[in-house]
Amino acid sequence: VLNGNAHPEAVRSGGGIRNNSATLTLDGVRVIDAGACEGGGLANHGGTVTVLDSTFRLNDAFEASGSSCSVMRGAAMYSDGGSLDVGTSLLSENDATESGAALYMSAGTSTFADSTIEANYALESGGGMVVAGGTLSVDASTLEDNIAEFDGGAIYQTAGQVTVENSTLSNNSAGTSSTNGSGGALYTTAT
């Protein structure tokens, strides 16, 4: 169990766990209440990460007092290359000051199988996941009760490729009375 982890001066990347181009397996791990600018729970920078039977809960992508973040995304997980494979895991109640409360990915591949992404919140887009590059595959998973203040309650895609199979997207929402968001389940602007 990793609980309440963050550098006193606010970690820029990987408040709970940071992986730089290495091979990492997390099995039966709980990452709770960690925070960073990017990847509050986990940040993967070009490595190979496997997550099994694990929980990422109550993590934040935020700017702590005294720090200066240029972006605040990927509260539970952030990946900008390499591979991230998640199986039979729970990503729940994570909050992003900007986007991608459960996952923000900009490159590489990410796969989620037999997992639950629920009750995550993004102040901007991608209450559940943001795909800004790379390839995301979701199979036999549930994305429910995720909220984005702007667009893409469950998944927000601006680039890359997204495949969702044999999964349930339920009760996700986008927008508020003042933001008029779109794509309660999925919003894509990729070409």
C-alpha cells in the first residue's frame, strides 16, 4: 500500500510511482491519495508497466502551494511512451485539475482489461481517460459515473487510436450548466 505519497515541494510527475524507461510490474498494489502535476498515482515515461489486481484511488493531478505546474493531468495514471497494461484493477475517485482523471496518455500503448474506471472527475475534459496520442485498447471493462466539466465524460480523444470492446460505459457525464460539454461517454476530435 502506498498512501498519501507526494514530494513536499510537489512532484511534477509520479506522486506515488514514477517509472523511467524500466520494466515494472505492480501486482496487488494499492496507490491511494498520492499527488503530482502529472501522474498523481503513477507516471510511466517510456517504460513497460504491468498493473494487475491493483487499486488507484483518491489520487490527484494538481498544483500544490509553492509549485508551478504547466499541466495537471493523469490523476491516477500518466503515460507518455512505452506500454501500460492494466488488468483486473480499479481506478476510482481520482481528480484531475485539468484532464484525464484515471488516465492521460500521449504516446505508446495502453490496454485495460477486466477493469473498472469509476467516479473519476476532471475539471476540464476526460473524466475517465484522455488519449492525446498512441493507442488505447479497452476490453471487458466498465467505465461508469465519470465526470468531465467540459467534454468526454468517460473517454476524450484528440489523437491516436481508441478501441473499446465488450465493455460498459454507463452514467458518465460531460459539461455543466455553464460549460455545455459534449460526449458523455466518448468525445473524439481525432482525424
